[in-house]
Amino acid sequence: MLTLFAPTARSVAPQVTAVPSLAAYHDLRWLFADTQSWLWFVGLVLAVLVARSALDVALLRLAWPHDLPGPRMSRAFLSCAALTLVAWVLLSPAATLAFGVAVLPFSWPFLAAFPLMLGIVAALSHGGVVTAWWRRLPPARAIGLFFISFVVLTTSAALTTHLSTAAALAVTAVAGLVNARAWYGLAGLAARLQPRAHESVPARVLFSVPFAPIAALMVVALVVGVARLMFDGTIQLPVSSAAASSQAAAVAGTTPKPAPVAPVTATTGSAVLVVAGWGSSCCNAADALRATLPGVTVWQFSYAGLSARGRPLASGPSADDLPLPELGDRIAAQVRALHQATDRPVAVVAESEGTLGVYAMLTRDPGLPLSSAVLLSPIIGPDQVGYPVSADGASVSEEALAELDHLVGGMSPYGTSGAQALLRSVSEFGAQYFSAVEKGIGASSGGKPLRWLAVVPLADAVTLPACDLPQNVIVVPAFHGGLLGDGAVLPLVAAFVSGHQVSTTDNAQLREAAEVITGAATAWRMPQTRPVCPAASG
């Protein structure tokens, strides 16, 4: 059915018959993808709950050992329904993060949602099958069966994204056999686990505690705690020391020292405008590139705009929550100001959120005096699920994402307002601007195609469309953001904006790794119902 009606979502197909906790996450993401009113959402939840519980009961009875009496249908149905409801409530933050990644694709929310989902599903891996499962921690056998299923479902997704329909059906069939074996193992475990007899009052109280949901809640608390420590700089996960110092300086509000990179001699007479990403301050993020390009005028774009003298205004990390049209117009204005100040064409170097602004600028203001564009940690394929923008906030997905944005913003240095204006604007204009640039509309200067280079961190492979990478894309071993201060990336950027050719032939292994990671990650992202690959990539 997915091959016929939503071929880009077929990698999630084997999860329909997965063990109950994994199947619950599959269903929840589809519920979040259907962004309708609360009334429609509640009705859909009830219908899916009944259908899922009935399917789980059928699979449980089919897998039950023939030599042992099976569970009563009514009790099994209630047990499976209870597991599904508990799993949906506990997994809703992970599903909301997955939805947010589909709206604004970058890896950090996915890297938060993934361990959250994995820990909760593991804690509930015996749910719906074992008698009084909520009072028990999952047995080691149940956790083992879950992880085997998880690995096979992930591998299946990695394969099916690159296979023909016939081959994908064969891979899905193998994954279904593994699901059946997991059900058989869980059913055998449940059949042989006898209910505990608790005669004393303390024992009855102790064993009435819902240990499994509490363990799942502890996973949520752990992930939230780690996120908070990452925001305040206690935990850092960069690949390179240069990126580490850049991220630490951003959190501390100080200026990072430029990376010690050999200067590059320019062969073109371009000035450079650096558009830093979310949470950046103006105007020292361009210092590292400025030191690498002696004699070249390098400005940093200011999210606050230009002064009366036509220079970028100093701004803090809270100035970047802008609607995309306004962001694109401000970048265009500062490109013109830099061109007037130097009488030279302008090369734009944009990172993360800045790349969204470049898409808006190229679409809204074609014909700017541009020579080239470098996209660092680019946001690729925004608004993959058709996120609605409603005046009354009636969409469940919209309200959940806004609330999560508020909570995460409260933990971060950027304030409780988070990125609400940016998110709403990306949902309204992001796909339109990205598609226009992808088709070449506005991506030229003076009638000539715009030279461009994209530098993608390997971590962002989890959010890329499952397509072949264009030749002018370089993959680097790094996390999202911080590439402006990375000593391994700066020479590439400096060479490209200076007019030199940058070879991608020695990047084959990382590109292949990125494509494999992308395919595997589709199993745990929001199911996409629309085509995601351009007609021609290049």
C-alpha cells in the first residue's frame, strides 16, 4: 500500500507487525503526521487504538504456544490497549521531536528523540504480552528480542530506500519473519511467567508499583538532564577541537579564537558575507575566515540589520527568530551594502539557519551581485510533512511542537520564545523557497549560474532526504553547527570563495556512509508521504 500511495514512506512498513511497544511508536508518528483538529485527532486516536489492540491480540494468539492455554481475549485486548496508551503518552515528546525534525531538518532534535524513543520502548518491550506487565521490569529476553527487531527494522529501512519495489518487498518479508520470531519469543515468555502470589501487605504494595512506566519516565528524565547539561556547556560532543571551542564560546557568550589555518590567496575579487546560524552573535563569528583570507573584505551578517552608516549592527543570540521572508530580505540588503562598500561581487557563506535565509534571498531577490555561495550544515528539504499554519492553533502537531519549543527554549540560553517565528515561517515558506532554489530559480547572478558548495556534517545524515548526493556536496565528520570555526573546513571554504576548485573525489567513503545512515534513519523519522528527491540532483 505504501509503495502505491506513499513510496517514500515504505521503509516503515515492517513496523506494522513489530512487537507492541515498537508498533506503538510507528502508529504515533502517523497520528502526528495527520495534522488535523483536536476533534479529528481524538477520533483517529480511538480508531487506531482499537485497530492496534485487535492486531496485537491476533498476533499474540497466533504466536502463543499450542501446548499451553492462551490468554482470554478480553484481558489480552485490555492489556494491549493499556500498553499502547501508556507508550503513546510517554513517547509523545519523541514523536514531537521527530515531527519538528521533519519541519526543520537538522540532527540535534533527532539525536535527542532517538535515545528517548529507544529507552522508552526498551523499558516497555514486554508490555501488552506479559501478565501485569506494568508491575515488572522487562526480562532480559524481552529486551534482547526488542533489540534484534530494532536492528533488523533499521537495516530493512537502509536497504529498501535504495531498492526496487520487488526487492523492497523481499526485504520487508524477511523483516516480517523476524517480527514473527520476536512475537513467538514474547508469547513463550509470557506463557511461562506465572503471576506472583503476594500474601503480605508490604509485598502487595511493593508489587503494585508500575515499575515499567517508572523506568520509562526515568529515561525521559535522563535525556532531559543530558540536554540541559549540553546547553550549559557541561557536556560537549564535537568531533574537532576547533568546533568545541566555537560551541563553548557560543554558550559562554565570548569570542572564539580564530583557528590557525594557513592563509589562502584569492583568485577572484569577491567580498565575503558570513551568515552565522541560530544563537550566533554579531559580529565576531567571521574572525576565523577573515584571518584565513587576508586582504579580503569579510563582513558578518547581522540578524538585527544595518546601522545608519550601512554597517551590520551588533546583536545578541536572541535576534535570529525571524520569519524567512524578512531574513532573506535582510541578507539581500547586506549583500548590496557590502557590494556598494567594496565595489566587488559578494560570496555568501551561510551556516544552518543562515542557509534558509539564503534560499529566501535567492528566491525573492534574483540578480544580486553574487559570485558564489557556501552552505555549511545546510537545512535541506524543510517542511517535509506539510506542517499547517493555523490562526487558531487548532492543529495538535502544531500545538505540541510550540509547547516543546517553549520548554526547550526555557532550558537553553535563547529564552522561552524559542524559534516560534522561524518554525511557523519555515512551515509556510520553507519548502517553497528550497524548491525554487533547487530548480535554479534565482540561483544565478548576472545571467550566470551561481557557484555553490555544500558542507554537510555526517551527523546531519540522519535528516537528509534519501537521495543521491550532488557532486558539489562534501561530507565531514562533525556535528551540526560550529563549522565556521572548524580548522578542517575553513580551508575548503576559503579556497572556494577565492575562486579555486574544491575536489570532492576523496570524499567518497564519507558520502557513502552518509547515504547508508540516511536510509537507516528513515525507519525512525516521520513517515513522508510526498516525493523528496529532486528530478535531477546536481
